Amino acid sequence: MNRKLSFFFLIFVITALTCLAGIAFSQPSDAILKVRQRFLDAEINTLTFHNIDEIFETRMVPTKGPVWDLKLKPTPLDFSYEYNGRTLPAADFAERTYTNAILIIKDNKIVFERYLNQTSEDTHFLSMSVAKSITSILVGMAVNDGAIESVNDPIVKHIPELKESGYKDVTIRQALMMRSGCNWDERYDFEKATPMSDLHNGAIVENRFRFTSPALSLKSIHPPGKHFNYSTVETGVLGWVIERAVGKPFEEYMAERWWQRAGMQSYAFWIADGKPGTGRVVNGMGFNAVLRDYGRIGLMMLYGGKANDQQLLSGAWINESTVPDKSSEPIAPGSSLGYQYQWWTLTDSDAFIAIGLQGQYIYIDPTTDTVVVKVSYFPPGEQEAENETFAFLRAVSKWEP
């Protein structure tokens, strides 16, 4: 059974279950709604995570022009790494860690590429919160263009609607650092009634309101700049700032300023929180692209903002956005991670990482000229696969194919 047939079979099964629950079989929109509500589930996410455009409202980011050619040097994963007291072969890593696809680039060459679970070079994979790092890149481009004068500008300079909210005294930089001080509780147990589950269901699943709507009423509980609190709503506010600053929809600016100039091999797309004319892209978690284009994002960051022989982002912005300052690493005592401008950093390395829920990664190590992309289908709450992935990434940096 091919990938598309498998997915439509999944839709059929869920529709049948919905019918048994007393909802008419003749209402396919109810079945799609059910898939939206369950798309994170371990039983189906190996399919849903690369069929997002068949489930949600989306906005396309088109590409054009010659493709940025990537050189190939195919190499077996002939190394091992230590994890949890065991020596593990890298060749088995993908199967152990719920991988849909993986790409390794060393010294500007693709040395390893593998697709699993009915995926291919043409498959568009959901990246979850990798989208936050993509948003950071676009903030940098807007700064480079002069559309945003400075990251020290107050957010309300661009979004006066937030003057009565906790964002009234917050700067763009403080939001990039996830340090607005606003009282958002980021949690993913969507079966429980929480502000996050209400937002997920109301904005993404049912498209009843915009994903950034909570920002209008959030209160400040910490002084801006003092307290780290991870928040997808905060990234949504940054996307809103970009749109106001450049005067066009987020996806249009991304296409014109970046995607169409960077030699990307395929279009990309974003989950949206409503139909065209009403909804906006969910820029904190909804980005989808093919595997090699994620690799091209990593290479642009690795090589000082240059892509397809064009300087698309300044090297100064890359340093500012990925090299942690003293207050941002570690994010908490004893943590191995820091956080800088929507990128995660490692306390024992110069590497920085875009990380998405349930196993999505773009890992960049400037010291060893390494980029790794891994798109996964971790079960919700899976920790062992995440911990092993970090051990693997560190080992890839040291690997000399």
C-alpha cells in the first residue's frame, strides 16, 4: 500500500469510528476534525507528520529559479556512540529513535541520507518548533532590511493592540529570548483543559480564532527580560511583528525575501489558523519542508548567512542569534541547554539546534562543519529517544567520514 493510500485508509478508519459514535458517515469534515485532534498520537503520527496539507489549513511558500546544488559523498555510518552505559552502532540509530528521515552534511557534502515509512525526497515533513528558529531568521532578515529598526524596539511599536497586555513593555529581543515575563503555561497534554489545549483546539483544530489571540489578554508576572518561559504564543507575537514591519503576510515575505532566492528545491508551507482572508500562519510550530531544504537552512546558518551564492542574512545576526550570552546558558541550573533568539544551544559545545516537539531537529556545529536534520515521530512525552538523539548528534560532530 503506497503512502497516499495508507493515509486515506487512516481517514476511512477514523470516519468509521466517528460513525459508530453516532456522527453521520456523510460528514467527512467531522473525520478531518477528528484527525486534527489526534494528529500527535503515537498510533498515527508517523503518517500525519508528513501529510499535514491534507489535514489542516495551510499557506504555501513557493520557490523558483535554479536549485542550490548539494554535493554528495555517500558514506555508511561506521561509528558508534555511548548512551546510557551502552555502546551503540550509529547504523541502527534511525530505527531506535522513531525516525521518518535523516540527513547528515559534513564539510558541505551530504554524507548520509535516509528515508523511512513511505517517505521520499519529495515528502514535506512537519518541523513543529523548528519553526521558531525559522521565525528568528526572518526577524533577522527584517532587521537587515531596515523594516525592524532594532531588536530593542518595543513590540507595541508594531502591534499597538498589545498596549493593555503583559507585552506593553516588552522588546522584540526579550520575546526572542522567551523572556517577556508573561504568564503563559506551555504544556502539551491536550486532553486536559488548559489554556494551551484551548488554544490548540480553538485555533489550530477548529480555526475559531487566531493563534496569537491569547497575547491580547496575557498578564505580566515577571519583569521583562528576567525570567525564561518557553512560549509558542511568544513566537506568534514575533510573527505578528514581522508582518506589521514588512507590510505583507508572513508567508509572502518569507517567499520573496528568502525561499525564492535561496535555491530551495521545493515549495514549503505553513499550518494556518483559518481560511485565506481570515487566518494567519501558525509561525511558532507549523512549518513544513522537504528534508534537503531543511539541510539548506542549516547550511545557510553554518556559512554566515550565505545561500545559493547570495548573502541572505548577515553574519552579525547569526552570531547575535546563536551565540549565548551569560544570562541565557544554561536555561536552568544543571541544564545542558541554553536558549538564544529562538535557537537552543549546548553548554559544552558551540553547536546550536532548532528543536521541534516529538523529535524534529536541525543541528549545526560550526566547529566541525556539521549539519544534521532528523524528522521523527516520537510518541508524546518520549524522553529516551530525545536523550539518545543528543548523544548521537554529539557523536556525528566528532565523526570523520
